[in-house]
Amino acid sequence: MHWMSRNVLPEEGVELHRLVSELHPICRSITGDGVRESLRQLQREVPLELHEVPTGTRVFDWEVPREWNIRDAFIKDSQGRRVVDFRQSSLHVVSYSVPVHRRMKRTELLPHLHTLPDRPDWIPYRTSYYEETWGFCLTHRQLEAMPDGEYEVCIDSTLAAGHLTYGELTLPGETENEVLISSHCCHPALCNDNLSGMVIGAALARHLSETPRRRYSYRFLWLPGTIGPITWLAQHEDMLPRIRHGLVLTCVGDPGRFTYKRSRRGDAEIDRAVKHVLGGSGHDCEIQDFTPQGYDERQYCSPGINLPVGCFMRTPNGRYPEYHTSADDLTLVTPEALTGTLRQLLRVVAVLEGNHRFLNLNPKGEPQLGRRGLYRLMGGTTGERHEEALLWVLNFSDGTHSLLDIAERSQLRFEVIEHAALALIRSGLLRAIEP
């Protein structure tokens, strides 16, 4: 029954940050070649499969949209100089902008320009997925430097029948019961809100693929936000009963405190496991109740689906000033934060994998631990409270309490409780109960 979480070395965070930097320039959206290119780069890390769902496919109350691709975009002044240049930042174009190429006065152009006056050096992130329009995003200083006059405006894009692309990787376990790990892959040039979740998902998949025994099967998804999980859910309703636990990963690369948003159920095992791990991690953390706003957890937790899926973050969306701006860049995401996130997620997985129920085989009175060598086993473990853990496990192993139940009630760390259970199994005092 024992599943040990793997060690995460500091240099792994450096490699994850390098991967973020390689993905950063790619122009992603909810469809298109940028998504494909990003997922193909992740294929160098883990053997995920790309799936294509055709435009027009009905998915619950939605329809897969037309595919959007962009080659170039600019605003040129009267001297032919690019004052706004898509080649400098993919954020410069409102995502899903329809093609345009015309000359227009500054006054006519202004309604199509988006800036952040209170952050004059940052480019905002804007989208127009389901309304046919176009626009540019630029710094407010760029806008202020644009005098009255005529400008050449060009967005060389296409919006045509195509596909929605997503990535998927399944790691089979001893049972068909699954843990779902999901991240969105549709934001251009945003490192924390997008790329951090993508690369941490890949790193977690790699660690689990190298683990010799897995109790659960693991399904990893890299999807465009909202329409991606809706599409996946609509096409896989038959397998949803297998999903026992799930996490949406996002905003996991900044050095802020860990934040977890519970599933709609509120008391699912994944909710309790994350709270237990973060509460005992020594790091500052925040546990939030479920709300129907946020990321793709709101699709997995919609009332007709109601999967036990929470959202694992550091600083949540909208709670850091760089959110949805060009300042969500490579300086906001750090190797140390990425490493720390991966460590906590592996500890959460270790709890899920090790959370069995047991039966005390000598339940009448407290068994004699000394003659079984359990006191000698505890030598040199001051501070780990192993003797206390042995008594807790013996007392509550009545077939109805899991190790997580016992860890929560005793306020001992899960790994201490699990270590005690293993010692009792070896001594013939405990037997696992099959779920």
C-alpha cells in the first residue's frame, strides 16, 4: 500500500522555468496553430496525445468555434513605421480579431485600442472569442505617443472551419479509478496565468510515469479555457464516474502563498487532502470555498457534472497586479516557486495514493507493542510522534476510518500516520480493507 512521493531537486525548477521561456513567445488562443505548437513542445517532456475536434461540433449548450490563426499585425504611422507590432508581443492583438487592412484616422482607430492608463507601461490581455470584431492592445505610453493623423492598420488573421485542439495523457494504475489533472493552454504570453499550470502538469505527469506502482490511473488534460473542458466532458460522459479526484492547475509559478479553492462538494477527499498537505507544509496558505467563477473547475463542478475537482493556485487570478497583462512575464514566475508547487502536488498525490482503510486485528485492549519491537523501531525519532501515531492508528482502524481521517483527527502529518500503519502491518496487527 505504500507510495512514496518523489524528491524534487532545485534544478528541476530551473528546467521548468526554461520551458516557460520557450513557450512564452508562442501566440496561443482557444484554437489554432499556436495551441498545437505549444502542445508539441510539451510532447518533448511527456508523451501526450493531440486531439482535434471539428468546428461546429455540438458540445452541451456550446458549439466548437471556427479556428483562428494569425500571421502578422501592425499599426503603421504616416512614415510607415510600426508603432504597434505583433512581432514584438502577441498580446498586441485582441485574440480572435477578424482580419482587417485599411487606413484610418486616429479618432476612428481609438475605439479599437485598449490600454491600462493606471499601468502605462503594461500591455493588457483582451479577447473577443464569440463576437466578430478586431482590436489592438498597447501600452498607454504608446497610445500617448501616437499623434493625430492617418494610420495603416493590418491584422493578417484567418477565422475559418478547422478544429479545437487539446492534449491528453493517461497513466494507467492498478484500478480504473482516476485522478484528473487539468490546465488551460489558451493564453498568449502570460507566464503565471497559463504557462505555469501547463509545465507543472507536464512535470507532475513525468514524475508519476516514473513511479513503479500507482493505485489510481491519472488523466492529464491541456485544454483551451471554458470551451475545452466543456468539449471534453461532452465527449466523455461515459467515463466520468471513474474520476474520483481532480485538480485544475493555474497561477502556480509566482512566489505568493498557496491557495486552494475547494470543489463544489466542499468536503471531497481531494479537498481534505490538499488542506491537510498545505496546512502541514510550513508555508502560508489559504483555503477558499467553491464559487462558480474562476477557471475550469467551474465546468467540472457544474451541477450536471459535479466532479470532485478543486483549483490549486498560488496567488489567485485577479489578486496580483500583473494578472492579464504583459507584466505576467518571466520575472513573475520563479524556479523556486515552480519547484515548491511541484513538491506540494506530489505530497497531495501521496496522500491520495496512501489513503486506505485498515482493520485492527487485536482490537480488545491496547496490544503489547514492546514485545513486537515497535518501541525499538521508534528509537531516534524524537519529534515525529511515532508512538502517538501508532496508538491513533490502532484505535481508529475499525474499518470505517481512513488514514486521512486519522491524520485529521490526530493533527499528525499524513506521512507519520502512514509510517505507523506500515509498522503495524509488518507486526501483524493491521490488515488493509479493500475499497
